[in-house]
Amino acid sequence: MVIVDDHEDFRASARALLEADGFEVVGEAADAEEALAVINDLGPTIVLLDIQLPGMDGLAVATQLALKEDSPQVVLISSREAASYGPRLASVSARGFITKSELSGETLSKLL
């Protein structure tokens, strides 16, 4: 799994939480450009992807990843509720959406 979020503290917390629940985190990224490079280099099967990123947002990253022949399973995360993103969220190819406050290995597993 690769965790993409522009807040280093959140990435560290998410890594610790998910690794404790049995997920293997192979990489992290802080923005869209770094995310695309890390995902291309590491080829993870799962990407935990924050929607609110500097520059290109996570919805645009998810759209680019969906075009890959071996695209990873993308789960979108945000500190905001899903309704904040309106129909744009539903138009993106992703396994699902989790608010950051609800993130857990169990919640993630249910979407995969």
C-alpha cells in the first residue's frame, strides 16, 4: 500500500494504524506528482489517497491511476465528509471513501 497525504503526521499515524492491522505500507507521498512517481516505481495493489492535495487533487490522481493497465485499488480519504465533494466523487473510479476520523484496518478491508 502507498499512503498519499500532504500531512506528514497523518501519514505516520495512518501507517502505524494500518500496519498494526496487518497491512503492508511500502511507500508514502505528499503530493500528486510524488504519488504518481512512487506508485509507478513501487506498483502497490492499494493506494490510500487524500482528496485535498496541493496542486493536482486526489480525484485527478485517481482518474489518472484508473487509466493504468495494472491500476491499484484506490480508496479516497478526506477530513471532510463525502457530501462535500458532490457528484465529482461519484464520477471517480475508486473502491470507496473513508473520512480520516473513521480510518481503520477494518474499515479499509470492507472496501477492498
